[in-house]
Amino acid sequence: MGSVEVVERTTTGWAATDPSGILSPYTYTLRNTGPGDVYVKVRSCGICHSDIHQVKNDLGMSNYPMVPGHEVTGEVVEVGSEVTKFRVGDVVGVGCLVGCCGNCHPCKSETEQYCNKKIWSYNDVYTDGNPTQGGFAGAMVVNQKFVVKIPDGMAPEQAAPLLCAGVTVYSPLHHFGLKQSGLRGGILGLGGVGHMGVKIAKAMGHHVTVISSSNKKREEALEHLGADEYLVSSDSSRMQEVVDSLDYIIDTIPVFHPLEPYLSLLKVDGKLILMGVINTPLQFMTPMVMIGRKTITGSFIGSIKETEEMLEFCKEKGLTSTIEVVKLDYINTAFERLEKNDVRYRFVVDVAGSKLDQ
């Protein structure tokens, strides 16, 4: 028999090569499209705060070279023989995960984001032993289970932040039964996740109070994002007026902060839902949660099922994310600006319109 030459498929992405976190072009191989795989040409990819943590090794678990990016939209260019959900030409999204075990309780109950063997879109190892690489690149090969269809009429760059920031907010509201209209919610921190929190909660018919450390974002919160109230956490008399009035608070602050001022704003059975990745312990006095039967809980991204529901919800309500579109050659500046909170509210990289290798 003649030998068949297997041509390796490559793509170029922007990778960090050490904890300085500076990204530069890097060419690597992609696996060939397996029976259950979808080969996606990347169009856009959002920049998430966790991308900074990862490229700078803030969590101590980074492997290099690392191509970050887990708010990916693109176009299907090839599907495996067993793929039923997608066809060539579909506009699709890929979020934070690209694999799970499929056998554990979370996987069987469609909450695979809590699988202990989940595989991250980047800075992880795939089942074939190769490192996973993210969306600041020309292409990705992803198992169909972790790919979602972007609804018709939704712009891909608009949909990108929904795949992490959007579902991160939607998931706890859905899970904790906080979707009915008329609820009073608080959004703590107005970054990428916080801005989606305001929009999604308002679209559900909630009365939304944005809570911030300064007055800087008052006009944006009330006029651009449509929040009902704006509260500066250091204004004790205004904070006092809101005591015992909120059904939930979505806390997106990614650094150490006291919890007690916010616990006091919750009504009986109110929930403080933590979403910021903080590597120092937080503290509170137990009567703050006992008197009022309050809950401090956390929530982590969302399932593929919730992502699909959330995309439909956003389409039905005409919800979009507020973004600043940049090219790949601007990505290091964008990371620097994001660290200083200098973006309204999410950077999205136009990957398809960028020169990948320079």
C-alpha cells in the first residue's frame, strides 16, 4: 500500500509566552475534525477579565504558550460525520468550556459547567493530550456539544460577550427562580458582567439598583443601561434607605471587599450571588445572614442549555452588549485598558478582520 501523507492543520493565534502576559503571533496545529467535531473559522472574540488572570498566571496554573479567548463567534467551515446540530455556513459560538466527562451527576443533569473533569477552552489539556487554545486565533475545532448556534439576525460581535458575561448573569437568575417580573435586584460592579446584569435583569422586568464605589458611572448606569437607581456604597444615608429591600444582589467585584454592607440591603431570603474570582478570603458576621435567612452563594458561567436559552431571550428582547471593537494588533493595549476598567463595557476583537501573523 502507498503511504498516505497526513497534512497537519495549523492556525495562527495571539499567545502569551510567559507571565508578563504580552501576546504575540503564534502558529500551532489544530486536530483534524473528528466525527463529533465542528471546525470553526473565528470571526469575533470578546476579552474577559479572566483572560488577564490566566495570561499573567495570577492563579498559579498557567501553561505557555497560551492563546486566550472564550467568547468566540465564528462560522462553521467543516463538520464531522456524526454532527447533527450544525452545518457548514452556520454562525456559531463557543464559550468557556470545550469538554466534560459526560458521566457525573452535573453532566447528566445538564449542568456540565460543574463537572470536575471539565475542559477549559484554553490553558487546559484536551482528551487527545494536546493543549487547548482559545479564540484569539484564526480557527478552533470544538466538539458539537460545546457549540451553540447564534440566532439569526444577531450580530456575531454583539453575541460574543453573551457567551461568558451574558450567561454568567442569566444562569443564577434562572437557577434560583429569579426571573419573574417585579423583583428588586442589585448589581454590584459595572464591568463586563455587571453591564449585562443590568440589561438582562431589566429585560426580565426587575427594578435594578446599580451599586458602585463612586459616582463615576451614574449617568451611564441610569441613562445608557436603563438602571432604576444608582447607589454609592460609601453614602451611608442612601445605603440605609435601601436596607431590607432587595431580592438579590449580583456581586461582580473581582477584588477583596466587605460583604456586610451589601448583606444588609437584602430582604428576608435574599441572595448575595458572588461572581468575582477573588483569591483572598472574604468575611462576615453570622447574624448578618441568620437574621433574615439570607444566602451567600456563588454561580459559575452557565450550561450550554442555559446559553442557548439566554441567546434566545436576548434575541426576543432585542438585547445587545455594549462593546468596543478592536483588531488583534491592539489586544495588548486592550488588556491594559481592561485592567484599569477603561472600557465600556466589553472589548471584542474582530479576529476575521485582523492580520493574524503580524
